[in-house]
Amino acid sequence: MTQEEFAAAYQRVLESFAVKTQVELSQLMGVRQSSISDAKRRCRIPDSWLLALVEKQSVNPRWILSGDGEKYLAACLPGNTAMETLKRASLQELIEAVLDRFLDKLSDEIVKKRNDN
């Protein structure tokens, strides 16, 4: 993920939780502020953040990572549990979110190997 892509995804995370600061975000996600700083330094949205967004806000991980698709999974309203969200999400939405994440990780590994050589 490039710095620009991360910055846009990070803004979508803040928007999803309706917060403006790392302190507010860390409190809502139950992580240390240093974890947020680490993610920003690595330009990487941790999987745990995506899970928290699905569970707490029914936010579509694909939308967080790329800005594509619907903001919410299967047009769920924020506040539904993760299980309710997953029950309502279409199989295609879930497959796309998992596939997008896999391809992102694969791409990162290829770039890393090229840089190491």
C-alpha cells in the first residue's frame, strides 16, 4: 500500500468511527495509540482494524482499503453485530473482501522480494 493509499484508507477508518484523533481511535478500537502510530509508519491497515470495523460498524473492508464498493456490508446499519453483518452480506461481498486482502498481501510480498534482491 502506498503512502497515498494508506492516507486515504486511514481517513476512511477515522470517518467510519466518527473520530479525528489517534487517541479517540485507539480508545474505540481498544488498542494502544502506539499501535496506530506503528500502522501509520508501516502504511498498513492491520487486519484487526478491519475486523473491528466490521464488528462495531458493519463497514465493508474493501471500502476501507480501496474506497470501492459500498461503505457498509450488505447495506447494514452501523451497530449490528459481526454475525448479523456476515449473515446479511452476500457471498460475493465476502469473497471480494478476502480476495482484495490476499492480493494486497501478495503484492506487498512481491515488492519486498524485489527490493531485497
